[in-house]
Amino acid sequence: FESYLRSFPLCPVFSYIRYSQICAQVVRAAMKPQYKAEAERAAMATVKTVKPKKE
């Protein structure tokens, strides 16, 4: 399935990024309770994008 998504980057159903998010949610949901809390905290991390300045 992953190779299918990579071969069609403009797939109207969902992107590869959305696919990977769904997989991560499924993995976190299947974890044992003692590991689940830490994984959920890590999932709350945010990503900051910075555009380079044009000179």
C-alpha cells in the first residue's frame, strides 16, 4: 500500500503524510499502557516551519 501511495503523490483519497499519521495512531492505540502514555506525549510535539529569507 505504501508503494501505491508513493507512486500517486496526488492521490485524492489521502496523502502519504496522512497515511503515516493514521499508522502512527494505530500503533499508539495498540501499545501496552505503560508505554502508551509516553508515546502519546511524544505525538503532541509540534513542528515549526521556517521559510528562508530571500536576499
